Amino acid sequence: MNRVSTMFSQAGLWLMLAFAMAAPLHAQETAAAADTPLAGDAAPAAAPETSAAATDATTGDFKSLDQEVQSLKKDVLDLNRELFVLEEDLLFPANTQVAVFVSMDVGEFFALDSVTLKIDNKEVANYLYTEREAQALLKGGVHRVYIGNLKTGDHELVALFTGQGPHERDYRRGATLKLTKGVGARYVELKISDRASRAQPEFIVKEWE
Amino acid sequence: MAALFGGVCLALLLAGQSHCATSLIGQPAPDFALRSLSGENIRLSEHLGEVVVINFWATWCGPCRQEMPALDELYAKYKLAGLTLLGVNIDDSNASARAAEMAQGLKVSYPVLFDDRKEVARAFDVSAMPLTVMIDREGVVRQVYEGFKPGQQKRYAEQLRELLNQ
């Protein structure tokens, strides 16, 4: 994260530099605009050709400076884009990435209200499902409830489901998964399904291979 | 005393924040989902395409008591024209029963939501009570009103008519 901050500070410096370059240019343009008629007033007929040549040279200089500023601005924009991509890579690198998804199957014995996710006893997500979202899950939708990074090693993932169970009774159940994080992204699915034999909902936490 | 306590709570809640809600004008409204008094969960983004008014209130806030019936009148008038009104209570979770009682006592017909984790209040930089936010059909914050004085509902109505006509 410190590295990202440093990169952003550098980008900030680039931007400041670009504006610092642009500001004197405008000042020069204004000064030049003010100076030109004065020069004309001082020697109206003596050296019209010299004046015209000087004006051309000044215009040429301005064009060149303007091109430089435009080029600098383009560099800043390119740098900004590269930093954005770098930030994404650094914040969610594929190797340490963990994503958790929620899915529902049937849902006759459970109406989903919310899912709270804890990793190593720290709450990382708490999502309230609206009626429309719950219906989308029942139609086969999968919701990504969390994306983050984990160090390699053992971790404990606890998912708490709240909602209405059989006979419209408030229902709160937890499911745990011991996760061993190695190299590479890991995907975990929190699946809510019906266990028809016991007329109860079932909460399964499984890893996608 | 209750008002003083509430004010202190609000100050503590918002400690460390230098922004105010008006800075959100012209910005997309932060999305949220909250539990409502009726038990249903409501998500702001599901009301895209409607003009949404969010009214932050608390039981310890005197002007909120005056504002809520006025807002309810506007809701009754413009509901069919595409107005959604959400009352967001920011009391602590142990006071939600009192908040529910107050909302029922004032007979408000619009959905009342509970932000007991104060996440939505933080997202909207609530620094005054009551706070009323008007969001256009595209989900952009168009107006923020801090506090309430009798007669302010006329300005609300004018603004709403403008937003509903867009």
C-alpha cells in the first residue's frame, strides 16, 4: 500500500509539474498579448517588417511550447492509466485473491435476509438482500459477496445466514470453512439449498476447484 | 437533555469528518441497503428511474417531528408521479423500538429504515439533523437540506415538481 501511495504521490508531482509548466505559458501569452501593441506603438512605421518577423518567431515559440505542454499532458494521462492498472494489480493480485459467492437452490425452506462473512474472526462483509435480489438468486444468479486478499496459510471463514426458515420462523445459521491459502486465487461458494428429507434448509460452504 | 445527548452522539458519530452532505450535490448517491420497519430490506439502487427523497432523522431530534408529517403529505401527493421517500433513522439499535413507535405515532406512510450501524449516515456525510437529500431519476444527488423550519416544505414541493418533470 505504501508503494501505491508513493506512486500516487509521484503522479501528483507530475500533475503539479504539468500545471506549473502550463501556468507560466499562459502568463507569457498574456504578457505577449499586452506587449505586442505597445511595441507597435513605439515604432509604428520604422520597422514593420522586423515587427512582423518577431511576431512570427513568437508565435512559433508559443506553438512549440503548446505542443510540449500537450505532450506532457498526454504523458500524465498515460501515467495515470498505468497507475490505475498497477493499483488494481497491487490491491487485488491474482495470487492472493479470495472471492466468496452466494448461491441458492430451491429455497422452499429458507427466505434469505442477510449474509455476514467473517475471515479469521474479522467481519469482512455484511450484505442485506432485498426481495428482488433473493428472487434473482433463486433463479440461478450468483452473487459475489466479497473479494479480497489473504496471505498464504490457514484461515477460518465463517458465514452467518439470517432469514426466515420453515413456518416463517426467524432463522440464523452459521457455516465454517477451514481454508488453506496457497499460491493462486481461491473461490468459495456459500450455497443455500433445501434438505427435503428433514424439511430444513442446508448451508454448504465449498471451494471451487 | 435527550436532544443534547443526541447531538453529542451525532458529533461523535461524525468526528473526524470535514465534509458535509452538500458536497454530494452533483455526485451519484451512495448506494445502500437497509432493513425497514415492515421487515423488508430496501436498496437505493433498485429505485433508479424514480425521484428519491431520503430523510435522515432521529428520535431525539425535535425538528424531525415537525418535518416527517410534512414529508408524508408530499409523499401522498407525488407518490403516483414517481416519488419514493425513505426515512432513515440513525438511532442506536437499542432505540429502534422507540424509533418505530415514533414513526407509527406520526402515522408516516413512507418506508422507515434503520441505520443502526450508521454506515449510511457516514456515506451521506450527515452532519445536521434532520437532513433531507433529493436524488433525481438518474441517481444523482440534486439537493440537500440541512435542518427544517416550518414552511420549508414549499421549497421541497417546488424542487420535487422540477425533478419529477425531468
